[in-house]
Amino acid sequence: MVLAVDIERDLPGFQLRVSFTCGESTLGLLGSSGSGKSMTLRCIAGLDRPTRGRITLGKRVLFDSAAGINLPPQQRRVGFLFQNYALFPHLTVAGNIAMGLRGMERQKREKIVKEMISRVKLDGLENRYPRQLSGGQQQRVALARALVLQPEVLLLDEPFSALDNHLRSEMEQELKVLLNNFSGSSVFVTHNLEEAYRLCPNLLILEDGKVIASGSREDIFNKPPNLSTARITGCQNLSKIRVLQDNTVEALDWGCFLRITADNMLEGASYAGISSRHIRPAGKDDHVNTVHCRIFDVIESPHQVTLSVKPTGRETNNISFLKLSISNEEWRRIALQNPEELKICLPPERVFLTF
Amino acid sequence: MDASPLWISLKTAFSATFLAFILGVSAAKLMSGYRGRLKSILDGVLILPLVLPPTVVGFLLLILFGKHGPLGQLLSSLGTTVIFSWSATVIASTVVAFPLMYRTALGAFEQVDPNMLDAARTLGVPERSIFTRITIPLAWPGIVAGTILAFARALGEFGATLMLAGNIPGKTQTIPLAIFFLVESGQRDKAAVWVLIIIAISLATIVGLHFWTKRQIPAGGRPEK
């Protein structure tokens, strides 16, 4: 079943223009806060009404402004996982899950609820109230409550934002398994790019209400089509360029010349970028795209060290920092030799151009 | 001593609380869903009986229900009149108690997380059931508090009652009216007895509210074991 969305929503000071289709897999909606991610989900669920456009699910029309169709959320068969889970505090776990099953025979309903509770591993907690549960358990209840109605689409609005880091990765694993077993489309909203990458084969990047990139996650992360996308995917090294001949560009913000592979060459591009993980300290055999740099700042994290460097002789304010991430061991080795300066290498196959 | 003011007061306060509950909760539900331009004006009109002097409320009611008033004419065409009858005590008390019920219930409804209601919608729960199964239970502590405040206000009503229902012993004379007229005629001892009775009832109501609020835990649900 294909979810097809092509909607516009006009608000004072904000316009949403979103168009995408999503088959039976997970689509990640990535964007900073206020970019229209949640509003898109609410429009699909029928909680917000688009100004114009069309939303279809397989052959069912959920919304069509031209035909005057706007199915109420109750009839859309769209599951929604809210950011704060929105569990009903006055109902038990079983009561929350059974909320959508009203009008069903009591025995049948109890059987379904019981099955669902064991599916999300909450056995024994049927009679607890939401506030007696941990964050992870609350999320499972919310998932169970949405899935028990066998929705055709599952919408997830930043589902991990309320969890601490330890629970986050655990719940992410669980969710991944659930999403793989889920037989419909799912749309996953987040502003965490790594989360999006791990969970969603396809991504849609929103900025200021507009789609600025869409495609497979590999394409978007390795060859972002524009500057904003590169920023949102976490690329910290971006420079204005002047394209020269022979697959060479001048990186104006870094004050150096870079060679680009023929594959990565892009006619009319105005920016070059490279991920901080792809810049490396130059080895003996590196002769292309190597730059002598002065080290300005060292940020040590538990698993990596991020260096801010500028090409030597060009340490002016007009020149931007280059950032590179290396392992702690490597940094210790470098610091023993010379903690002030470093020759770095920007491998030509890792440098991408964008608009 | 004639005990009739006690029974008239209790009967009036309970009836008025019942009416104020129905009207107040309904008005609060309508207003909580209303986003129009007239919201603050409508809200002001509904609160007005709380801020106006009770004699002014009584005067307005007298005009409304009087011989030449719109409601008075309607009632007299049906062969009945409410002025100087027991119904008038109930009407006066209901009108002054209503804003307390309405305002407290509205506050409670607006405290309900709109995500809860949206969650219920995506679960296929019809709008009508959302109100009874989600909104009311979540707003319940506020609704109960509003009911008790409305009861206390209805019990103490004096000015509007005197204007609309008069002071007819055994018929419209409530405790507050009895106290006033006993003092006026120099019977301070008898007035003191009624003062003690009404203090006892009011105190019991407030203490009851206090205990009840303490037993409540945030957002409904039962206390932990």
C-alpha cells in the first residue's frame, strides 16, 4: 500500500509544501524544529487540515481539497505515536491499549489486548498506570495502543526524545524490529540524523516547510544536493568554491586548492564539503589534497577527538576552520610528535560538491 | 424556633448546584472548543454574575422574570409565575453560583493535554465518547472543586434572592435572609444560632473539599499502593 502525500498548508508566517510517496517501508522526515515535520504528520493523521492538496493511501482518498474530501482521523486507520506518548493517565496499561477496541465483544477484546501486551513485553504490568511505568515501558504501551488497531500507516513523532541515552538505543532496536514486522508504510519524524539513518532506508529533508532533498539515505548523506541538506546531515566542513579546470576547485573559505574525482565533479556547483570523519592526518603516501595546518582547538570526547585546524600561513579571520574527527589513540600519537601543527589529507573521492 | 430556613436553604442550594453543574459544565465545554473572536466577550458575560453586586443581579432577574419581562410574559402565558416563589430562590442562587462552576470547569478542560484528545481520535474514538471517556475523567478534580464552590456560593446567597424571591417565611426565607431579618427585629440570639449553623455547614464543605483534593493525585487515576 502506497501513501501518497501532496499538500500545502498556509499559516501566517509559515507555508508548508510537502510532496512524497512512501511504500511499505520507513520514510524518515528529517529537519530542524519548526521545519514542518510534525505538521506534516498531523495532516496525514487528519488532526490538521491542509489548505490544498491530496493524501491517498492505496486506493483510499484520505484528503482531497478539490473533491472536498476530508476523512476524520477516526476513519483514516493511521496509527500515531506522539512525542510524549499521550497515554491516558486515568487508565491502566490494558485500558489504554483497549481504548481503540470499544464496541468489540469483551472476551475477544481481552484476548487481543493480552496478545498485544505480550508482543511488546509488558506481561504482568496490565494493571499499572502510565505514571508507574518507566519511559521505555510507556513507549511500548503507546506503540501497542497504536498497533492493536492494525493501522495501514504508522506515524512516529520523535519517539525517542523523551528517553535517556541508555534507553534510547535499546528502544531503537525494539522499534526497528517492530517496524520490520509492520506491514504498512511508516513515517518517522526526527531531528537526530543518526537515528534517521539507522531506521529509515529513505529520507526526506524539510527546511522551512519545504522539501529540500529526498532519496536514499546513502545518497543524501554522501552527496547532499544542497548546502542546507549538507548542514542538516551534520557536515561541518563546507566551503564556497571557484571551479577551475582538470577537476580542481579552489576552496575559498579554506584558502586551498582541492582535487575532486571525476565522479564527484558537478557543473555549476558553488560549495564543496567533506565530513569531519573523512579528513585524516596525512600519511607518507598521501600527495594529493594535503594541507599543512595549525591546530587551534582540541575537543576530546570519550570515543573521538575533534580538531579545529586552519591552513598554515592563512590563519586569518576570513578563513574557516576545518574540523576532523580522529580516534583518541591517533590523537595521542600526534600530540606526542607535535600538538601545534598537522598535515591533513582530504581524499578526493570523499570531497563532494553541492549547490 | 422554626427550622424551615434550614430546609429551604439546603433544598435551594442543592437544586441550584445541580442546575449550575449542568449549565456550567455545558458552557465550559462549548467555550473550550470555541476559538472565535467573541470568546472574551462571551466569557465576560458568563462571569458577570460573579463580579456584579448581587442586588444588581437580582434587579436584572426581576426585569427578566417580571410581569413585563420576556421570560415573565412567557411564564404567565403558561399560567405560572416565579417571582416571590421558591423557584425564584433557586433561580437567583443558580445564577450567582454558575460562574464559579463554569470558570473552574473551563480551567480544568483547558488543562487537559490536547495530545490526549488527538490520540483518542487516531484510535477511532468518536468525539462524543472522547468527552465522556477522556476529558471528563481528566478534568474531574477541577469539576468537583467547582461544584463545591458553587454549592457554598448558592448556600450563602442573599441579595439576589431577596430581590427576586422576597422574604416569605416558610417559603422563600433561607438562612441568610432569616439572619438579616432577625437582627433587624432585634432578635440577636436567634440570629446567632443561624450564624453558627451556616458557619458549620460552610466549614464542613471547605474541609471536605480540602480532604478530597489531598486524596486526588494529578490527572485522575488511583493512588499508588
